[in-house]
Amino acid sequence: MKRDAEGGAHKERAVRPLQSSYRTTTLILLGYAVSCAFIFRTVLNNTCLLYGTDTVTHDYLTALYGWEAIRLWGTLPLWHPHLFGGIPFIGSFAFCPFYPTQLLYLFIPLPLAFNLQYCVNAFLAACFMYFFCRTMGLARLFAFFAGLMFLLSGHFITLTYPGHLQKFQAIVWMPAVFGFLKQGMERRRFGNFVLAGFALGMQLLAGHVQIAFYTVLVGLVFCIWLATGERTGHTKVKNLGFAVTGLVLMAVVAGAWSGVQMLPGYEMASRSNRATGVSYLDATQSSYPPWEMIETLLPRFTGDSLAGTSRPYWGAWGERLVSDYAGMGVWVLAVCALVMSRRRERFLFAGLFCVGALLAMGSHSPLYWMAYHWFPGIDRFRSPAAIMIVMTISLTYLSGVGLEEILGKSWSHKRRTWFLRIGLGLAFATLLTLGLIWLIIEPRFEQGLKAASPATMQLFYQRGLDVLWSAKHSLAFACAVFALLFLYQYLSGKGATARPKSLARVMVLGGFVLACSLDLYLNDRNFIRPMKVEPFYRYLYHTWSDDYLEEQDPPVRMLDLENLLKNRMIVRHISTLHGYHPIAYQKYFNLVGALGFTKPAFNQLFFLRFLIAPEGNAVDNHYRPVFTREHQTLYMYSLSGALPQPEHAASAGDLSYAYFPQEIRYLETEEEILAKMKQDSFSPYKTSYALGRPRVVSNKSVSDGTYRSRVILYEDNRVEIETHCPAPSWCITADYAAPGWQAWLNGSGRLPIVTANYFFRMVHLPAGTHRVVFVYQPFSFRLGLYLTGLVLAGGIALAIGARRRSRAYPLYSPKNQNFQD
């Protein structure tokens, strides 16, 4: 009984630290949640949409289109027929419905669900950065600070304004991957590499391959560093072998877990405008100007390109829609970490920061030129500046290390004295510099701006004022940081355990965290802009031309000559042969380049029936005006000149979605076919081309009007047409013959699909009246869905097994009366 009583008493005493740990973790998570709610407070409702340049032109429209199809009709749109004549919806990464937070669209209204994507992922980013810092050995307080600084970092949170949601989601998981890799190497457990694979797969499910690529590269460097530097009782060769095996396992798990997204994406990529990589000129378009790296220290010192900005961007980047400001507190602590810490990894992260900066410079850096030409994969991406997230993670981690050095260790009296002297001197120097700018330099620049007559001098003074504004911001917070750190160390001197001093230290520490957060927030808040949903929806759903076109028999295809990047029409199921999306089929671009938009042959190939142009603009003479409204004219294609009245304009006139050419000419190469199609005399209704042994298949009776076709059903993944042909003949439709399309005759017999006219679907039909059904069922998606489901089932089974083992072997054991942390 005595032993039981003692054991029970010991067990009760041992539970308290564990409960304290849970309580602390809960408070940390609550702090992150409150921070995210505060940052996004203006858009956490259903009446506003978080504005982003890509959001309003592309991302929200595709999300709206895809999730309405799922919610209203219960179908997953694998094919998008309304962009560029049709593209794979999932394979082109235009729609990524398998990323977990996307499930919010199923349960809450779409505008709020879209806004919550940013809020929830920002919360996860802070949590995963906290987790990574904990795996690196930082105490909870310092890991919490690093996570908060990562959440508020300019390069991350300001991605909201350009609307880079997929990049935002992918970045979230980068510190999680590094944390699991650290645990795997430290504990020599492959299970942690499996978890790293899940996190890497999340980046791929988010649809941003470039961030995942950088994650793998940095993870490889990180594992090599761990394998060659840690003293684990194993040789470096064994450690390297274990690291390579673990990384391969991570890659396999990530590929299988993201298979439902990546296999269709890989199939699309092999035929897209990214298939052979991008040219060096295109790859370096978003190169970071070296002198603008000062942006990490001086917020928006060259202005910005935000709507309604009072300080327009004047740098060399073309436009600036994000801020890369890291915060003065982060910089001060990172420098302290490099100077004062004895942690070996500080050199690794300092090196990653420097290499990331050199690669982000793109065309301005010889390192990027070497990486582009010599390192596989770099030539597939367009934005060198995307690697700046590695710089951000490195800097924020080092800030946690620096805070640990200043606050988390016992200092000798001599060391504290020197720190106080240096801190007081830096605080005084920054305050003096701030005063000089505020009282002397800035007033003179303002006077110079008023008195300057040449435009060049006005520009000089205006830009000087921009730089001074940024310098004032940074110096003010640098002064606050130095002063608070100085005060904390002063209070940590003799008698620091006394209750008044302890309370004062807590207050100073809270003020320090608040100052660092406020520093970043005052910069970041400019990039979080709410936009009213109601006028935006009026723009999407209440446009006069769309109202008219929606009444026509599908498919309805049109061109808006005033803006060829406009995607608005897709939410009304109106197909556009232009639009905005960075990935599309290369063959489509080749065909547009060869024929142009308004040649009769192009209109016939793509069934392009309508044009919209500003009133008075000259258009091709094959288009006849239907009516004019709101200073725009709607035109309809007609070779004959006969144009039905608007209320009877459902007929296609001189165009046909599915047609029977009078002859098929077979040529040996696609280049020959494209050359023939470039000729002005080319007409697909008369002569169409296909690959094969050179020959001609003729069917002159097509011209007598007895061959007919009409569209019965035109949906995302399915097209049905009814045809009548007195004799066996080839039928061509105005859609791309992409892999994954299958054709069926009268619901039973399978029809082989042949590519005709370089791009389009062609089937051979027997004589008679038939119903031809085209269904999009890509094998890549089915295989990917199977792999993702398999990994999900395996993960659930492993989680259940781990839960059962934790119950069978509880943390407390009479043999070892200690709780594992």
C-alpha cells in the first residue's frame, strides 16, 4: 500500500509538467490564431473578398467555376472547355480541389471560404515554423517569436495582394518538411521522413511546383549538413546513406500522396508551353534588382504598385505588388545570433540566406546563370525571386536564436555590462539619426521639392522623400528594439528574482514582441485590401453581352478584343479563346501564331461565332454587327452576310461545331500540316489534314447538304452530338484531341480518336444517324486518385496503430517514473 501510495503521489506530481506543456502550447496556438484573425479581420465575412490582382482575374473565377460545378451538379470538372478552346482543369493547376483547406468551399459561402484560405494557411505557417524551431532545440518562447515573425514577414503575408494563393499555401509546409527531416535524422526513424513526404505532398496538392522544388533542394542540403555534422555514433557514410534513403522515401510518399494532382499535371506539362522549359530571358523576367534587396531593411523604399498608392513604384522591377520587409527586430536578433551564438547551424542558415539572395537576383547574378544552365529543373520556372522564402525562413529562425542568446542564457556581469553599453550606444545612435532625418534632412527635401523646377529635380526629391520615409520607419523601430533589449538586460541584473523586477521583465518582453509585430504589421496592412463582393458579382453575372450569349446554343465561343486577358465569361459558361493562365497547350499557341484570331479558317476550326469590340473599331469583314450597347458592339460571324435577328440568333450560321470535310489529306509530319494550314486558301470544311502515309481520302458528296450535325450536350467532361451522314465519313469537332478523351458510338461501340488539323478531335462514323458521345476520363487522374487514396488509407492505418501503441505503452511507467517530453 505504501508503494502504491508513493507511486500515486509521484504520478500526480509528474502530471503537472505535462499539463503545463499542454497549457503553454494552447496559449501559443491561441496567440497565432488571434494574430491571424486580427490581420484578416476586414475580410472575415461574406460581403468582402480579399483583393488580389490574380484573384479577380483568374483564381477566384476558377474556384467559383469549379466549386459551383461540385456543389450544384455534383460533378468534378476535370476538363475546362471555356479557356483556350479547352484545357485540363486539374492538370493545368488552374483548379486544385484536393488541398485540404479547399474543403471549406463545401460548407460555407464561397467569398468567405476563399478569404479563410489565407487566414487558415497563415495560422498553419506560424504553427509549422514554431514546430521547426522546436525541433532545432529552441525553447517555446523563442520558437513562438520566430513563428510570429514568419507569419508577419513581408515576403509571406503580402502575397495576398498579387493573389498568389497557391504559392501562399505551398510556402506554409516548407518549415514542416524541414522539421520532420530534422527529427528523422536525429532519431534515425523513417517514419519522420514519411511525415516529411506528406508535408511535401501538400505543397504539390497546393499546385505550386516551384516552391516544392526549392523545398527539396534545401531539404537535401539540410540533410547532408545533419549527416556530416551531428555526432550520432554512426559514421558519416552511414549517416549519408540513411539520409539518401530517407529522402527517396520522402519523394515517393510525396509523389503518391499528391498523385491525384501531379499525374494529370505531368501529363499536361509534357504538352504545355512549359514542356521544353522556358528561355533564359523568360526565366529571369522576375529577377530581383540587387540594390532593391535593401527592401528587407527599408519597407517599400522604392514605393509600390498598389491601387491608389500615394508613393508609386519607381524601382527597376517594372511593378512591385509585394513587400519583402523582414522587420528591424528580426534583423537585429539575426545579427546577434551570428555574433553571439555558438550554435553550429547559424552558419548553415546564413549561407542559405546568401545563396537565396544571389539566386533571387536572377539575370543580375552569375550564380543563377550557372544554375539555369547546369542544374536540372531550374529552367522550368519563371520567377527567380520565389526563392526569397528560403531567405525569410533562415532570417526568422536566426531571430529566434538571437532572442535565445539575449534572453535565454545567464550572463556574467562583465558580458552584461558590455551588452548594456553597446545596446545603449546603438539606441542613442539610431535615435540621433532619426532626429537628423526628421528635423533637418526631410524638411530640406520637402523645400527642394516645392522649389525644384526641372522635372528631373522634382523626381529626385520625391524619391528621396520615399527613401527617408522608409528610413524613419526602420530607425524608429530599431531604436525601440535596442532600448527594450537594453532595458530587459538591465532588469536581469542583481536582484532579478525579486517579484517587481520579474513582472517588469515580463512587461518589457511583451513590449518587445509587440514592437516587432507592429513594425511588420504597419507595413503588411497596406497589402490586405477588402473588396466588396456585390459589385464584383455584378461585373461577373450582369454584363449585357453575357446575358445575350448565354441564351445561344452551346458551345458559345467569343473574343473580347478590348481585353484578351479577360476570364470573366467562364463563370457564365461562355468559352473564350483568350484569357489569363500561365499554362496552356503549346499546340494551341502554335496554331494561334500560325493563323491569327480572325482568319476564316481559325473561326471555322474553333467554332468562333462572336466578337466584342469597342464601338467604332474596325473588325474583320466576315463579322456582322448584332447590336451595340455600353459603347461596345457585339459581332456575329457570317460569310454570306445573312444575319438572323438577335432573338433568333441561336443558329451557327456559316459555322459548325462538328463538320464533315470534303477530303482528308494525310501528311507525314505536324510541321507540314501547320505549313499547309498557314496558307490563305486553307479551309477545314474543304480540306483537312491528318498524320499518316501521304494519301487523300475524298468525300465530295459532303457539299450537297445531306451531312448534318448538332450539339445535344456540352458539359465540362462530356460532349454529345447527333450526326447524320449518308456514307461512312470522317467527322471533326472544334475541340482539342487531348489525352484522356474517349469517344463512343450510340452509347456502346468505342470509336478511336484521331488528331486532325494539328489540334482537333476526329472520329470515323459509319453511314446513318448516330449519337456520338465524347467523355474525358484521363488515366492519369484515375491512377493518381488511386495512389492518393492508397497513401491516405495507409496514413490512417498508421495513425490508428500509433494510437493503440500509445495506449498500450503509456507515458508513465512504474519502472521509469518520468514523463517523456
